[in-house]
Amino acid sequence: MSKRRDNAFTQHILEIRKYPDKILRKRCEDIEEVASYERKIFSEMLFTMKYFKGIGLAAPQVGLLKKIIVADIGEGEIMLANPKIIKLKGKDKMVEGCLSIPQAQVDVERAYEVIVEGLNEKGEQIEIKARGLLARVLQHEIDHLEGKLIIDYLPFLERLRFKFFR
Ligand code: ZN
């Protein structure tokens, strides 16, 4: 990302939608192409994610029903439009949090390895092979695009408790 001074004025922190905001339950639309508008969204989402110390963020969390996700676990920024999981392998369990549900910590079982395809910030079709934490973050963010949240992985009674006795 450019460190030019004018960027300080064009970058701003987006509002994070919090559960039970209904937008978090909606399905997102495909992106037709990655042009300047989409690149601006990528950039603002990354900025917002880092500001709130997140490692992944999906468009509905900032109020946009578009298939766009960003992630950075400290190994480089990932920007993907229309991400699609094409391969899942292995299993792994880990406690996850979510910027949209700050009060929840949920043990989630996910695949240990994934291959995800999508469009990068240049609009190129790419494939990302990930394992461990990055694979988990990608699966978490792609869930968001389908309206799925970490609390959906809670056992039934705990899920009810979360819904009514937060
Ligand atoms: Zn989340």
C-alpha cells in the first residue's frame, strides 16, 4: 500500500456491523469485475480490519452485500473477490472470534487445508493454497458471504442461550 500523504485523507475506518444486525445473515452477490470501486473497498476493508486488530474481514461486516474478503495473518495481505473453496482437506479445531460478535469465542471445527480460487485486487483469477490459521480465516470469511456466523457452530442449547441471554 502506498504511503503517499494524500492516502491519509482518502482512507477511512468503516463501521463494523455487529450481531444481530440482519445484514450479517444475508447472502452476498458476485462481483462482475475488479475495477477502481472494488479496489477502494479492498483497501478500506484492509485498513478497517487492521485498525480493529482483525486478521480477516468480509464485506457484509462493513455493510456491503458483495463477495469480497480480505485477510492478513502477518504473512501478507490477501484480497479476494468471488472466493470459492475448491478443495478441503483434513480437520482442525480452534477457538475463533469475530469482529461482528465481540462477545463470542467459539470452538470451530474446520478443514486444516483449503484451496480457494477467486479474483485478486488486479482482477486476475488466482488460486490460494492455505493451511492452518490462514485456511481457517479464509473459511470463516467465506462463511460470512453466505450469512453464516461462528455462533452457528455452537451446540444447539448454547446457541439458544446466546440468542436470548446475551
Ligand atoms: Zn467474522
